[in-house]
Amino acid sequence: MVKPTKVTNDIRRLRAEAGEMTQTELARRVGVTRQTLIAIEHGRYSPSLEVAFLIARALGVRLDDVFSYPE
């Protein structure tokens, strides 16, 4: 079993704020599969730094508005 990441994200909320953007649309904009985006959104997978920046850019927000790491 894969250990969940400690990195948290607000992708779901930000997708809703971006006009109910679907997982499929965000995945297409970022260049990953929908399954990869779902794993990231549910905290089962931490994206590479490049993918994290692409997600933030696609959502029109800063990186730290999307992802956080506990102190």
C-alpha cells in the first residue's frame, strides 16, 4: 500500500472557483492524465515541481494557493 503524501492541496475548491473546471479539463491543460490529476487531488500522489506550477498556472493562482506542507 502506498503511503499518502503530507502535501495537501485545494485543487477541488479552486476548480470550482474557476467556473466548475472539470478534472478532465485541468488534466488536459496541465498535460497529465485524469487519473494522475485525481491521485494528486486526493493526496495519493505528490506532483513534480513542474506539474505543480502548471496546475497553479492553469487555475490562475500562485503555487502556495494550491499546495501546502505542514510545518
